[in-house]
Amino acid sequence: MKTIITTLNAKYIHTSLALRWLYVSNKDACDLDFREYTIKERLEAVADELLATGCDVLGMSVYIWNVSHIEQLVSILKRRKPDLILVVGGPEVTYEPEHFLNVWDIDYVISGEGEFVLGELVQCLERGGIPDIPGISSRGHISKVAVKADLDRLSKLPSPYLLERDRDNLGNRLVYFETSRGCPYQCQYCLSSREKGVRYFPMGYILENLGALIKAGARQIKFLDRTFNLNKLHTRAIFDFLIQNYRQGLSCQFEIYADLLTDEMIDYLNNSLPENYFRFEIGIQSTYEPTNIAVKRKQDFPLLADNIRKLMDGGKVVLHLDLIAGLPHETYARFVRSFNDVFALGGKEVQLGFLKMLRGTNLRRESEKYGYSYNEEAPYEINFNADISSEELHRIHEAEHALEKYWNSGRFTLTMHEIFTFYYKDRYFEFFDELGQYCVEQQFPARGYQLEDVFACLHRFLLNKGIDLFESLRRDYYANFTLRPPGFWDDALDKKTKKRLLYDIGQDKSFLRKHGLNRKMIEKQAAINLISGPTYLLTLFLNEGEKTLRKEIIYEF
């Protein structure tokens, strides 16, 4: 039976490791291949291509970001080819197979890690048998097992990371990599809490594949391990290897439990790492202990915060800190405190997420206990609970939009430093909240805006607060460009005047010699701004190889 496995990724740069594992596990025993698409593609066109393969069995990997699209795709496929055998798997369907078999027009659900059971299913169907396989559910039989694959057996298969079809795109797409499966923690809002224990791939297999990826030109490797630094020896061996095999242009991303970091490990990273090579995602979620107890999240915030500050002081690791709004017992006021606690740590990015009642989680099953109302459609985001209202969550959403534009974008480094040093010290959420409300009042669009508009909006907001940070904003604005930009402000100089001034400066040979410039640089690569009277600021955009250097010079006529 010809079998195709597929999924819809969130973006083109993402790749599905699940499909690749299923492929290398079954390609020699079954007539099997894989195709991957994105959620932005037209589903009728996706169905056309899948049906054109002539497949008898179609397997689809289902996640929270593609579940609604897969449901529509299932309907299209079954309408056009009723005898097509449809199999779904993935975290979204694993713990509620009966629901999807009742609601979707599908034939089988695989619960858990399907690398080997998929092949068993296809071979059973080829023999005309009725599948009775652990982890495989059908309308006549619901399996209570979420299967686990033997990692030693997987490690003996051809590598899913080095398929010939992927080699040309390694430098353009995100490579997902796993060194372990499972999670030791029991966070009640997370599906990983359903997995008991942590299993590791053999170290030789891990290092061999990492070395090959680095040599092949991979640019971004994201490690999927739920708690990468759980095992100290395992962690150190991989860090050692990556540091020893550092290649410029490569970055690696890990999910780190900061409580587990030791001073020895922090010193090692601070002293050994090239800058911007490692990025740590650290889930803090809340700093309120009753909340952490309710969701069974073990966390020592003072220790965690101290470890993060030490990493920040080292300046080598890029830190991405996570928060979740809407957890049990956390009121609006208490969430603001959690946000400020976390933001004060200085992470390059602060990811503000909103609680989602994922299928299969204990928190979803106990939602009534905490007064939750949530959306029944993916991504199952909450509307409110007993401690926080829908209006308060909406307000946090608006603050999150401002956070993304003005902090996580990294475009406002100088301005943000001044704001939080002199005007909103220790009041980080208050700033993003007020700015978010201002954007709503001004009807600033959530998307589809120009960079000039983002700068102008912040400038107007600050002026309304009696704060003038125009000089910092202008420097931040210029730092976003490699060529002379138009500007976000109402300029005192018209285009004709600017052109004449730059021409006159370009004739000043002593000035040009002093600063190592020439007339063409002044006329083509310099922005000019009036400071006062005869004094002007020249900002030059100078290209040196792949880098753009911005040089500021005061010029007086």
C-alpha cells in the first residue's frame, strides 16, 4: 500500500522532525514517503498534490497550530477519495483519540511516538487484518496506551537530520534536534506532564549528527529537549562539543531549567562561549508561589533569578524568559508583579503567553475547580477564571502587543534603556500597559504597519507623558537601516535644503580629510539633521563587508 505522511508547519522555515523520523523508520519496510506544507497554503491545492501521489494510506501529524487546518483537509480528502485510509498522530490527538475518531472522518489515531507502530499498522492493513496494536485506536477499539519508541533502536536507523533532500536548505531553515525524550516535571498545563521519565539517545549518535549538521552548514539548531540541562554530564558533553566545533553564523537554542544551573556551569559558559552562540529559553511562568503549587511547578525563584543575573553579567548567552497570564490564583495585580519580577532580570526577550487548555492536560480536566472559561476551538485560550476577568486579560493582551513591538523586536535599545532607567524604573508592565492603551486609543494597527509609524507612535506617546527622547529614538531608528532612511519625524529641513547642505559639506576638503570621507559618501550615504543654528548632525551609513557602520559627526557651517 502506497503511504504518504504529511503535516502543515507554522512557517516555511520550520521543518517537521516527526515526519523525518517516521520516514527513516519505515521507508525500507513500506512504500512510504513524506510531504510537508505550511498552514498558509491553500488546502484544496494541498489535497490536489497529496491525491496525485496515488496513496492508499495518508498519515497526518497534528499539533495545536494546525489542528483546525488538518480537520478541513481531512474533510476535503475524504470527500474526494472516500476509500483513502486516513491516520492521524501527534500531541494534539494523542490523549483524546476517541474524540477525534467521533468528530473527524478518519480511520486511525496513533497515540504517542509512532515511529514503529505506523509500520505495523500499514503492514497489518496490507495483509487485510484488523489492527490490534498498542497505541493504535479505531472506532471499534480505543487504545489506552501512548507508545514510546526505543531510542537505541532509532539511533541505528539512517539519520533523520541528514536526508539528501534537506541538504540544500540547511542554511535557510530551522533544524529541530532532540537528545532526549520525556520530562521530569509535572506542570499541569503542559502535555509533557503526561510523559513519565526521561530517556536519552546514545551520546555517540548525538555528537555524530551534530558534527555532520555543523559541517553541512546548518545555521539554526533548536534542541527539543524539555529540560536540556537535567543531566549535568549529558549537558556538559554536548556543550563541550558545540563549543569545540563552533562555526561562525551558527546559533543553538535550548530550553533550560535555570534552577538547575550551578555556579560551575555558569562560569564555564561565561568564560568559554562565543557571543550569541547559545540562546536559552527559560520558562518562569509566574513568581507567585501559590500559583506554582497549584500547577505543580517546582521553582525556586530567588535561586533562578540569581542564576539568570549571573548569565546576564557574563554577556554570552542570549536569554528568552517566558511568562504565562491566566494561571490559577494569579490576579491581575499579582500578574503585574510577576511580569515586573521577570522583566527586571533583563532578558533580551520576554515572551508573554496566555494560558491554553490543551487537550489531555490535568488543568483542562480540573478547569471548573478554578472557574475557567476557555475557547473550545484551538488554541483553547482561556477567556477568564475565578481570579482574573476577560477585561483584565484583554488589557494584558494589549500590553503584550506593545512588548513585542518595542522590547522583543530589539529595535529600541537606547530608548528603552532611558525609559526604564529614568522614567519607569521598576514599573515595566505599567509602561507597556500605558503604551498599549495609547495604541488602542490611536487605533494603531496590530499588523501591516511601517517601521516609521512604530517610532512615531512611541515618540507621540512619550511627548504626551512629558518625556522627550527624540535623540535616542532617532539613533535607534537609524540603527535599523543599512541605507539612508526617510525619517519618522516632521523634518525641519526639506529635501532641497538637505541636498544643498550635503553638497556644500562634500566640498569641504579639510573636513573630508579629517574624517576619512569623500564627497560621494556625504552626498549618498549621509543623513543630515539640524541641531540648532549653524550646527548639524551627520549620520553616515558606511558599509564594510557584510556590516553597516553608523558614524555620527557634528558639522558647523
